[in-house]
Amino acid sequence: MEVEVKLRLPDSAAHQSLSSVLSPFLRRTHFQHNVFFDGANSELSALRAVLRLRFYGEDPQTAERCVSSLKAKAILVNGVSRVEEDEEDVDPCVGREIWANPNLIGSSDSRVLKRVKEEFGVKDESGYVCLGGFKNVRGVYEWKGLTLEVDETLFDFGTLYEIECESSEPDKAKEMIEELFKDNGIPYSCSKMSKFAIFRSGELPL
């Protein structure tokens, strides 16, 4: 079970302010390309699940790392997300081949990809579809014992700004982050939708 604090920043100005405040604590920046898949008959989404391939690098065609993630039964309440997640690194070349031909999921040796076929009942004759995806620029900060991930997510229909923090004590982590915002006059709100849900809706939440 992945448990994360998710708080939304209203605009690029708030994102820039937060990035400036946290700049002494920056450890790395990730350029991510997220691509999502389902069965052709919506076998995964019917059970509140989704398969994601994440490519790390400015260009997914030359990315040197790819991670497959199977997420299911996500719940997001009061800025705290809980979701069942299974992740596995896959060969980036294999990931790009699957992106080009999603039906290769059914014949993959990957543990996570095998679960998609075996547990969600996707038939070879119907196959898989790519749902598309979006880019994300993630700054990773180590601050007061927390790993903060500050995201600038680039959808075709707009840009979302958000901070995420995985924690076994989400309420405590959320309180610390909210104090950081308040002390520095940075506006924020609790995230109400996952990035994938926003992507599928086709518009930024109000």
C-alpha cells in the first residue's frame, strides 16, 4: 500500500515560490513520461486499476530507465492518497516496444505485466490499448526527514502543480508541509483527484 500526502499549488508562481524556499534541499530533478494502458474491453479500469509505464529522461526514446506500475483501488481523502501499487523496472527498449504495440503486454516476462493478464482476465484475442499519457518534471527534496516531490505536470489541456510526500505517518507529514506553506505565504489546497484521473477527465480541476 502506497500512502502519500498530495497538496495542490494553484499556479506557477506558487510552484516557483516553493521551489525557491526548498532550493537548499534539492537532491535531483526527474523528467518523466507517463504512459497508461488498459485492456481493450476496459478490464483494468472496470476494477479501478491502471497500468503505467514511466520513462525517466527528457526524451522517452532515449530514456535509460523505465518502471512499470500496477495501481489499484486508489482513495484520495483530505490530501492523503492510499493506493495498492506494484512496481518493477523493465528494460526501456521493451517499454518502448510495448508503447508502440500494447499487445506485447500479454507475452511479457515481467512479473507486473504478467499480473495484468492473469489477475484482470485480459484475453489475447481482445488485447490491450494505450490510453496516452503526460509529462512530469519532478524536483526531489530531502527536508526535515521527509522526501518531498514537487511536480510540474504537463497535460495537453494545461499544467498542474503539486507536492507529494510518501510517508508512513501521513497526518504528521501533512501538518509539517502545511506549516511550511503557511510560514512562507504559499497558497495551496488538498488535491482531490489523482493525476491519472485528471488526465482521463480532460480538464484541470477547479
